[in-house]
Amino acid sequence: MDDRQFDALVAAASDAAVPDDRPGVDFDGLRVDQTDDGFAFETPETTATGLSRGELRDRADDSPYVRNWFFWEWTVRSHDSPRRAFCRRAEGAPIVADAADDADGSDGDADAGDADAGDTDGSDADSDTESHSVPERDAALREGMVTEWGQLRIEATLAADGTRRYEVRHVDEADADPATLTDHDDPLDAREIAERDARDRYRPLKTAPTLAGGWRFPDLDWQGLARTVETFYPATVANWYREQTGELDVDHWRDTVGRQSGIYGVVKTWDRGEGYDHVNWVAEACCDDSQCVKRREWQYDDETDLDVDGGDGAFPCREPCSVVVAAARKWTRLESEQPETYEFELTPSEKEQLEATLDAVADGRVDEIREADVKDDANRYRARFLRAKLFDDDGNLGGVPTDQPEG
Amino acid sequence: MSQALVLVAHGSHLNPDSSTPTYEHADTIRDTGAFDEVATGFWKEEPSLREVLRTVESDEVYVVPLFISEGYFTEQVIPRELRLDEWDVADWDSDGISADVATYTAEDTGQTVHYCGPVGTHRTMTDVIVRRAETVTDDPAVGEGFGVAVVGHGTERNENSAKAIQYHADRVRDTGRFSEVRDLYMDEDPEVDDVTDFFEVTDVVVVPLFVADGYHTKEDIPEDMGLTDDYRTGYDVPETVDGHQIWYAGAVGTEPLLADVALERAADAGADVGSAVADVREATQVAAGDAGGDHAPASEGRADDGRAGTEADD
Ligand code: SF4
């Protein structure tokens, strides 16, 4: 540790010049106090009292607890902020315990225990990231600790001065040679990266699993990390943090649809008091992990869960998004039609071919089907053959008009 | 006490150009350093209006709608989605173009939210229209011998929309700088289709009062005015129509100076913006030689909701 960091530790231990309202050094298992007979230095592994300044320096030098304290309590601070919590997650540090610790930060005695407990049961704090002790984290950070957030791969490492640096890249490019990736340092560059998919198509839903690769943010500080992630996936850090602290507000389908107005007001009429199958279908169509990396937490209403799984995303979706509401408007109109009986003949293989073609479109598989792979039911030549055979000149399947004459 | 500026706009599910000006104006304002945080929120993109307040940590938040007129979005959708539960349109005490600010505590975050009137009705929007004329003609002194047409939707969906057009057309005329100034509309008389009938001077700058380029500004208006039969093939700036030279400027909201109007809105609402207004005004000035020429064809595809600047009911 350098002189500046040691001076910070001494200043904090003596309650002088503490940069916010957290007096003393009492964090993640480390306690340092200045008393009448010298300094007291305590970690889960060691306790020493009556230390001279020089002796304290010997203890502090190369202590993972002190490095940890300096980064979180002197550099980052920002207690109770989603961004701090997000960076804690990136190294498997307790999040909720950290927040609780903070809430009663003035009560020095209780804190060491809290922080300590947080280390051992940190899995409660964040179910998708395992929590580690401070020395374990310190050692792991030297190698690099990897977490994921949607399609982002985040690697936290220990800088020479004990602070953290972060690399962000596409999850599918974990092993890519950095020389093949374009480096960025401005978090706002993420806006442009996220605008279009690998085939240059506009991505209206930022959390669609269609993020293109080919880029890297090689060396972000903690604020840069938070801002980059929030640019790729707006508001996800804030909502995840609310969930971690038990304060996520979920607006269910009925709530969200109920407050629509203008051209979207019509969606209310889709709920006809005849169950919620239609909403199951919406969720299956749009919110499945294959379509959106958020974990859907909204249900039909606060008493009625949907039958469809919400997915495994790291961060929650707290209400139907605008893409879903806009699609629901279309479905409201389509689903108001009454079924008709149409009669035409298909061979068993033709029926299966139609099913496979619908599947291929629904699964976004059309582009993968090779031109000459006529064994694939959704192959283009196969589709064109079927159309040539079954459609009349007006495009009616089996020559049967869509609007049937009365009676 | 930290302060944030939040620009809120329509956005689009189909057209990425819809949000581009919003991002650019946010960047311009961010670079002035006048606010601790600058964020953007959208009706159709992310973060949603519903969640945008969560993305800023400041206690004082100035929300400026990048919309042209007061109406459905500014009066119903935005306050509802931001969860300004105490919102009452009467608090703006507006005659349809005079909304300034109303202040509430956001139900969601506890922040103090200064909800400002839209950029489109602020008096300095007139300056942006003039600047737009300078940009498109590539002449910082444009005026004498030129006409200006300020184009809007019309009253069909929202009477305040036409009021805003008239207001700015009057103000441009009052500067005495241009030879002729008219307000024209897409869906009522005087119609933009007949633009050449309304001007005696040869050169006419046409400025649509829209926040972003989309279907109306890239497809409808150019075709209606006869700049092109098919927007996909593009047109020149200026383009000759019936013996007139039409300098079609595209959406006024894409003009960099619009950032200034957002700053003015926030300053009027009590934000401390230091010298940012003057700084932006200077930084965005037209340097001769950076505009005009061919107008690229409009981007592919028809935008469903690219009419970001209007009070269309979507
Ligand atoms: S509503 Fe569904 S598709 Fe939209 S963001 Fe939430 S989970 Fe994703």
C-alpha cells in the first residue's frame, strides 16, 4: 500500500477526515481503531492492539482487508447506491449485508459482526453470484473474477494500487483474441453498439438476446462499469438493486394494461374475464429467455401467476414493456375475430411442413436453413413448391377464400 | 444538492433515427457540465418513461419533454408514466403554448421533479428555426430574398400543435430578417403541398416543426411538396419545384441548437446552468461550408411511429 492509502487508513481510524458519514474503520471484517495506547487492528484471522504507527503499517501493508477497505470505503463510498451494489456483485461481495451494514454505520460494535455474517451467508444476498471472504476475493481478483449480466461478460481485476478495473465484452467472446475486438473507453459508446444486431437490424428491445459482438471495454473504473452496463441495459441495475433490497415494485399485466390510454387503451378489452391464457401466450411469445434476457417477474395480476416460466435472467422485468404492449394491441384486434371452418386437403407431410415452417419463423431459424437442404421442412424450395401447388392466383391456401360466402 | 436533466421523447420501435437527436442533445448538454447527470427516457424505447427517474441519483430532476406541442403526451402520458401523482394540467396554467414548469415529488423515487413545458413552445425554438435555415443554406447570414415556411401537422389531432406553428412563424416574421414567412400544414389549409403558391420569392426554406426525422419528415412532406416522386430516390437541397428553389431542412429537432432550448427550459424552471446556454449557442454555430448538397434518401422502411414530434395519439 502507498503512503496515501496508509494516511487514509490512519485518518479514518482516528475519525479525522472521513469522507462521508461513516466514522472509523469497520468494514467487511476489518476494524482499525486509534485508542490511548495505540492502534487496534482486527480481522477475522488476527487481533492486535497497542500498535505503533509503524507496526500498524506493517500489518496494513499487503493486507487484503485494508485493500478492500480502501477501495470500497475510501474510493467508491456511494453507500446504498445501485452502482456500488453492482460492483460488489462483480466480485462476489455481499450486497444486502453491505447495505444493512451501512444503514447502522454509526453503531460501530454491531457492524463487524454484520459484515462478517454477510461473508458467510452472502449467497442470500445475490442468488446468482456466490459470495467469498475478503482474502478469497483478493486472490480471485488477481486472476480476474467473471460475472455475466444479460449478454455482457464482466471481468473484475485488482489494480496495482488495490482498486478495481473492469473489462466488459460480449459473453460469446470470452476467449476472443483482444486484437480482433474494437476497444472502447466511453460508456456511451455502448449506445451505438446496442443499436443494431449482427445483421445490422435495429434492436427496439435493448434486452433482446441479439447484442452484436466485436467490441470490448478493456479498462473501466467502477463508475465506468456501472455506466456502461446501464447504457447497454437501461435501468436494469436500478431495478435489480431494488429487488436485492426487497423493494422491487412489480406492475402486473392487469395494472399495466389498465393504465393504457390513446390507441393502446383498447388492450384492456382483451381481458374478458375468461382466464389468462392469452397472457400466457404473450409471455411465451415475447418474454422467453430466447427473446429477452430479463427475468419476467410480472404476472397476470397480484393473485394470479402465469403458467409460463419467467426465465433465468440476472435482472428482473417489472412490468410489460412497450414492445409487448404494442404487440398486444395488434393481438387484441386479431383475437377479437371468430374462428371459421375452412376445408382443404393436405398430405400428412404437408401438414408437418406447415408446422415446421411456423416453427422456423418463430425460432428465428430461417437464415440457418441451407439453400439446398430440401430435407429441412422449412427449406425455401420446399416452401416455394408448396405455395406453387396449394395457392390459387389470389394467394388463397387450397383455393379457399379467406372471407367465406354466408351460409 | 445535485441536479439532473432528463430529456424525455417518443422514440420508436421501428426507426432508430427517432431517438438520435435526443441522444445528441443530451450529449451536448452533458458536455457543458451544467448538470451532475443527464439522462434520456422514451415512450417506445429504454429506459422507459416509467423507469427513467431511477437511472439518475440526483435529488433535483428537471424533466424536459422533446415534444413540439402541449397535448396528449405532455399532459397525460409523460406525467402518468413518471408517476407524478399530484400532476394537474392546471398547474402549468397554460394557454396552449405557455406551459413553463410544475414541480412535484415523484411517487416512485422521492425526487423533486420539475416538469417543464415542451421544447417546441419555448420562445427560443424560434432561434432554432432560424438556425436551421442557416444550416440548410450553409449561410449564417441567410435572410434577404429568402422565404421561410414553418410546417406542422395541423389541428386535426391537436389544436395546440397549430398554435405552436403560428407562434413561431409570427416570431420569425417579426425578426424582419426574411422576405416572407408562412405557417403551413400537412392536413389542413394552407397546405404544404402547395408551398410554391404561397411565396413570391424564389428561394424558400422549409422547416418542419418536428422533433425527429421519421415517416412524415422523410417521406410524406418531401413527396407532398413535389421534391421527389419517391422518397427512396432522394432529392437535392435545394430542389427546383415550379420555378422555386426549395431548401428542405428536415426536422428542426435535429438542429444541434435545440439543446439550448432544453437548457433554457431547465433554467426557467430554476436549474443552475451557468454559462451553458451561451456556450451551446456558440459551439453549435454554422460555420460556412458544412451543409447543403445532396440529401441522402430517407432510411429504409416506413416508420410506424417516427412522428416523434407530434401529438399523434400513440
Ligand atoms: S415484458 Fe417481456 S419482453 Fe418486455 S422487457 Fe419484460 S421480459 Fe422482456
